[in-house]
Amino acid sequence: MTVTSRFLVIILVVLGVLAIAAGIIYYAEPAKSLPAFFPGHLAGGNGRHTTRALAGIITGAVLLIIAVITARAGRRPSRY
């Protein structure tokens, strides 16, 4: 595995984990309890952001799958 592909895998894993964490926070917290830097923070809102939660979790899962595929592609032995 080259240095570039290893760096790409690390970046993809970090972004994937952060996206999943954001999705879980969107699902667990009502809109008024979200951190102020999160999009969708409403001062008096009691609703949850289910669509944003699903988008974050799905995006994180896709990024982790791409990281696994990239990591495995770098380990293939050349047989020719």
C-alpha cells in the first residue's frame, strides 16, 4: 500500500466515523439541544432531524465501505 492510498484510507475512515457520529447526534437530540454549530439547530424546536440523521449514517457507512475497498485494492498481490 502506497503512502497516498494509506493517507486516503485514513481520511475516509475519519470522515466516515464523524458522519456516523453526527447522524447519531441528529437522531438522539431534539433540535433545541443540538450544538450551535450543527445545521438545523433551533432555539425552541422540539422535533428531531430524522432525515439528516439517516443521511449522516448512510454517508458514513458509504465512506467506510470505500475505505475498505481502497485498503484491499492496495494489498492485492500481482500474479503476472
